[in-house]
Amino acid sequence: MSGDHLVTQWAEALRMPDPMPTARMLTALTPETVGAWFRSVGRTVTGLRTGADDIHTAGAAAAAGWSDPVAGETIIRLGRDVETTAAMIEAQLLAVETFTDRVASIRVEAEAALAITTNQLTTDAGPRPDVLLVDLAPDKPIADLAVGAIATLTTALARLSDTLDAAARLLIAALRDDPEELQEGWTDPSAGGPALALTAARRELDDIDQDNRMRLLLDLSAVDHTTATTATGIHRDLGAAISSRPTQLVLYESAHALTQARAAVAVGDLASADHIAVLVPGVSNSPANMAGALQDAAGLADRMEQVSGEQSAVLVWFGYDIPGSTSDDGMGGFASDPWVIDWLKGAGGAAVLGRFGSVDVEQRLLADLGRLRPLISADVHLTGIGFSAGSTVVSATAVAGAPFDDVVLLGSPGAGTATSVDDYPMPEPEHHTWVMGFEDDPVAQVVPGFGVDPDKPDFGAQVLEPEQLTSREVLPLAGLVPLSLVPRFGVGLVRMHRQDRYLQQPQVAEVAAGRYDRARRTDR
């Protein structure tokens, strides 16, 4: 046992599955070898292109000099075949480069996850599990720490393995045997193969994700406590996100003492999605504690696909300083920030919409959407969904010209810069603006300073009717928030103003999937 890796020793001592075989496989990946071989093949493309030009010239000369046109036409067809072959090789090279870049990113993430776990076990749990666990009960803190560290590593490695498997399947699909079928697939999305534009978009998103994750890894060892703590939380939650969908970090800007990090995570394939929901979280969410929001997003994407039968994805945008959230608490900020409602009432929407100095928050979201727009389908159905203070941001961004097809405001304290749906420059805003609020949710009753109540008839939105929770469901969870909050703001604050409760309502997925006829509404 002494010769085994420390993680293996702890896993055996705790009778847990050993994650090291998977870790060794992922950290030993050598995509450079495959990439180098294909690049050498790619050098033939230049010769093929030159040869095709020469053949076309010869064909034209033959057609001009011979009375029989068959010879010239035959030579020209030969030139076209050479061009097709060159295009096929170029398409394959693009697929291989995308694959090798993704695999390289997987290897780096696996190495980082293993290093973090090893450091946790060495520093906090101790290097000799065979000695320490002789008289150690399973419920001791040191055993709990080791179990948690190994479980987190196992989860992260499982996600990376799934990502590797998906990348391999895409590569295999791109390297089919029939050149004619392959060429058709790359130029026509309906032909069953990935279109060249789609593959290029996926490659660009992969590059963005890889760059952001590399900067995130650097921030793990930052001197600034807030920077390092926030990066650790984001890295942890990304690693723990188990989903059949790819999870990409498409935006990352470091946290500092005076501001939260800016981050955006795509849950699902943005490039191929028919429906994309842009989710802007609110109180009780933060970049450093995004696990709940990512789980909410995965569930929402699943329900959108169930409703529509079409590909769906969710972009979770942590691009503003979310009230009631901190960078390093363990509950997303809600438990440790009992001042959240006071903050909302005192600071108002201006504090939410103007936290980045001269650049308004809605302009930040608008710019981020603009950078991603070329990488998603031109025909995608795009829905902006905001929860709590996030609804104020979504509303203001819609006013600023965001290309939303639908706007959904959940548990909204106010519509920000919008005074009615007519302020949204989208077709028929009265039919594509939606609002939902639980009766017992105090934040949904409008907080002064956040704008008009989007739930009021004068605003002009479609009001979605939520399924009311039972009395048992609205009881506070023990330890979730200080009991002092309950008499001041009611039990509804504890359980009713929760993002997951709103997103689990079927009407949200139905609107985001464009199935408006199924969304239950309240009669005015």
C-alpha cells in the first residue's frame, strides 16, 4: 500500500472506489501526437489545391482545342474531384484540431483536480491513512474531509471522461470513410453530419472555455484572498457539475476585494441549440457558489427539450454583483447576509444596475451576448430569464436592445428601466413578456428603487400562474437562514424566494422552448 498514490491509499482505507485509474488515463493523454500526424497530412492540401488549378487550366485548354467536348469536361470533373478531396481533408483537420485542443484542456483540468485533492489530503487529512484510520470512526471530521475530497475528485474525473467521450464521438463522426458523404455533411447541416460553420463555432467556444479555465487555474494560487477563494469555488462547482451536456466557462473575470467575479457558464451546446435561455440569477447565488444555479440550468434545459423535442441550452450569467451574495460563504450568501432585504430596500436598483462604474450592468450583458451571438444559430430562439435582482438586469438589458425573443421575470423586485412592455424593442412584446411571482414572496411584491411592478396590469406582461407550494414546503430549512429573518420578513422569504422553486415551474420551460400554448397564465 505504501507504494500507491496517496489518493489510492485513502480510497482503500475508506473503502471507496479508487479514482486514480481514471486520473492516470486522463493525465496521460497525448493529443499532440495525433495533431502532429494530421498536420503532416494537411500539408498535402496545398499541393492538391495547386493540382486542381492546373487541371482546370488543362481542361479549359482541351475544351478550346478539341472539337469533342467530352475530353475537356472529363478533365474539369477531375479537377472538381481534387477540390472536393482537399476540402474534405481541411474539414477533417479542423475537427482534429478541435479534438486535440479539447483533450489538452481535459488533461490540464485532470492534473489540477488531482493536485488539489492530493494537497487537501496531505495538508488537512495527513499522509498516512493506514495509520490514522486504525482507530478512526467514519464520522470523525478527518474522515469526512477525506471522503469529501475523494468524492469531489471522482465526480470531476467522471465529468472529464464524459467530455472526452463526447469529443471522441464528434471526431469519429467527422472522419467517416465516404468522402462524398463527409463533404456533404460538412456543407449541409441537414445531411446528418456537422456543418463546417457549426464545427468552427464549437471550436471557438472550446477555445474560450480553455482560455478561461487556464486563467481560473492561475487564480487558485493568487495572493489576493478574494481572488483565490472565488476561483476555488468556481473550480469546485465546475468540476462537480455532472450532466450529459457539455459545461463551458465562456466568461471569467477575477474577483477582487470590492467586486465579485464575472462569470458565465454554458450548460449545453450553445452552437447547435435551437433554444437558449440566458439565466441571470439573483439573491442567494454567487459565482463562488454556483453549484445550485448550474443544477437549476441543467434541469431547465432538460425540461425545455422534453417540451419542444429540440436541442436546448442554458447560459448562466454571473456578470454583476449579486445582492445577498459573497465570495466565500458556504451558502451562496443568503445565510451569512441577513441584510439582503435591507440592502435591496436601501440601495435600490441603481446599485444593481450600476456596479461597474461608468459601464452599466445591462451594457455588460449586452456586450457579452454580442460576443457570443456569432457562435450560435442565427435562427435560435433566445429567452432572457431573470430571478430576483437578476430580473431587473434582464429587463434593463431588453430595453437596451438585447436580441431576446422572450423575456421572463421571476420573483422580480422591479422592472428597472422599463415602465411597460412597450419599452422592449422586440416584436409583439405584450405577447412575449412573462412574469411570475408567488403570493407569499416578499421580494416579488416590489422593492422600492427597482422600478415598476411587472406583475401589474399596466405593465402589460403575460402573468404565469405558479403552482402554489404547500405549508410544509414553505417552512424554513434548519440552519439555512437566521430565524431572526422570519418574524421580520415572513416565512415566504425563506422558502418562496428561491430560484429553484421558480425554475421548476413547468411554464418557464414551456416559454423558453417557445411552446406558449402550454404555459398556464393568470386571468386578469
